[in-house]
Amino acid sequence: MLSKNQIKLISSLQKKKYRDQHQLFIAEGDKLVTDLLHSGTKAAYLIYSKDWKNQYTTAHLNSIENRIETDNSQLKKISALKNPAPVLGVFKIPSFDIDSKLVSSSLSIVLDDIQDPGNLGTIIRIADWFGIKNIFCSPNTVDLYNPKVIQATMGAISRIKLTYTPIEQLINKYKADNFPIYGTFLEGETIYQSDLQSKGFIIMGNEGKGISEDIEKYVSHKLFIPNFPIGESTSESLNVSVACSIICSEFRRREF
């Protein structure tokens, strides 16, 4: 069973301050936890029900020092979900190096102050689906290890490298005559008629403000997702994660 100190520690990880302090984050649910375990992400604690343990016997569990079998009442105390999952993992925040050659020769997503945890989690899933390995976020983008972000990734977090960095510095590091910087704008060129390369940065802007003026000046290819039928009144805008999915799909379609 969980001790009072363990409950206090795990509950504190709902807040960024304590995630940063302890370098730990929470993941809940069988799919998410097992994906993280299989990816090699190190678990500090694994808390689970008896039923879950009986269904999941693997060497991955044996490598975790703090394995705690508990009941639903204690899972409720540490869970951020309305209906607690049968397993909760406390994982160590990983560190990794960025492969500059890969970034220079492939597509990466760049997020300019995305605020909604669900949007960030969904964009991570989109990147995973379309084989985009790197996401770069402005420092003011919502925290990757926010529990709502983690849940929304549905395990994709284990396969994507996400880095927080000033966007202007990032662009200045990689920009070159043949390295395109893409962004979506109402006055952009229709994406279905645009010249799209298999490398570059795809910049997605803030939910309410779009791409900031400071970043817009670096965009070399302004893209526009047209509504249909053209000329008819439709929704005012697209959700940023939906727009990101459409854009990534069109980039990959060109590769067939």
C-alpha cells in the first residue's frame, strides 16, 4: 500500500513546480504506461491494482524498484482522472540530445505559445502518426509533463522528442537558403497549390493570436487552408491541432 509521504509526493506532481523540482511526471492507464515502459523511459514508481498485475507480467516490472500494489480507494487519491485507471506510473523526466542532421533534413513542428494541454497532446500524436520526430516549443508553451498533455498523447510521448527553446534562436540556427520555414496565415497561398518540401519547420501559432509578429518575419512560405465551398461562409477558424493534422497530411501526401 502507499504511504502518506508517497501519496503526498505523487499528488504534488500535478503541479509544474514539483515536477521540475523532483524531475518526475505522472502517466495513467495501461496503454500509456506500457508504451513508456517499453520505450525505456525510467519509472520511479509503478502503482497498480491486483487485476492489472495479473494481466501484465513482464521483465519491465522487475526493473522497477518501487512497485506498489494497491486498491481503488488509494488510486483515487493520486489520480487526476475522474475514473482512476488500474495503473499509474511515476516516470523520470528524460534527457536527450537533438540530432541536428536529422532536423536539417526532415520536417519538424514548431509551436509558438500553444496554451491548451489537449492541443499539445494531440499535436504530439499527430507528429507521431506522420513520422515527425522533433517538436520545438516556445518557452511559454504549455508544459509537456502537465498530466492533461500526457494523457492526450496516448503514448506518443514515448516516441517524440520535444524541446523548449526560443523560436528565433532555433530558426537562426537552422535557416538557410534551401531550408523552408512554413506557417499558416489567412493571406497565405493555398496549401494544395503550394510547393512543399520534405524538410523544414512547420510553425503553428497560439490558439487565439496565431503566429506572433516576431516569428512571422522568419516565415518563408505562408500557407492557407481553404474552406469549402470556396466563397461561402463557414466556421471562422480551425482548431490548431486540426490545422496541424491537415498540414502534416498534405506534406506527407506529396511523398507518395
